[in-house]
Amino acid sequence: MSIPEVAPASSDRATESVIEKEKIDCATIELNGEYFTASNHLFALLEMQKQYPNWQKEELHPKDGFLTTHGRFVDRNEAFKLAEQAGQLDSDESSGASFLQSEYLH
């Protein structure tokens, strides 16, 4: 009895890369090029304060936004559009909104 040969994978399939649709990953505070992430912005801010306890006295200006699954930091307006396109929004929570809050994500 002979063992059947298995055809090699098509070169097209072997080299085909799958590009995942960009989605919102987590709430993020950005300060001085550093990202502090959490499930919501309050928790991200608390993480930032561990490293920068005097950020208000030092007049530092953190930015709030979101990190995407592609590693990009986006503001709340762009994040809302991405989450909407990716089907990540809870329609009851986000109805009428134009910027993203972490509570809108499901």
C-alpha cells in the first residue's frame, strides 16, 4: 500500500498575508510619547499618575484617546469612526454620539 502524496501549498496561499481590520483596542492616555492603557480613561490616568505624580504641578498635558489593534493612537473622534466601521459600538450607549467613550464599546 502506498501513501498518497500531498500537494504542496499554492505559492499564492503561502505568501498571502491577512490584513486584519483595524479596531479599537483600549482606552489610552498619551503623555510625552508614552502610552498608559486600561479598560477606561480613568484607570489609564491612574496608571499615568504612578509615573508622573506631579503632572498637574509640572503643567504636563496628557492626551486621551485610544490605541488601535494596529498600534496607532487616535483621538476620540477618529476612534468613534473606527469603532463604528468595525461594528464595536453598543448602539444603545452610542446613539447620537460623535466621539468615543470606552463605555460605548461592547
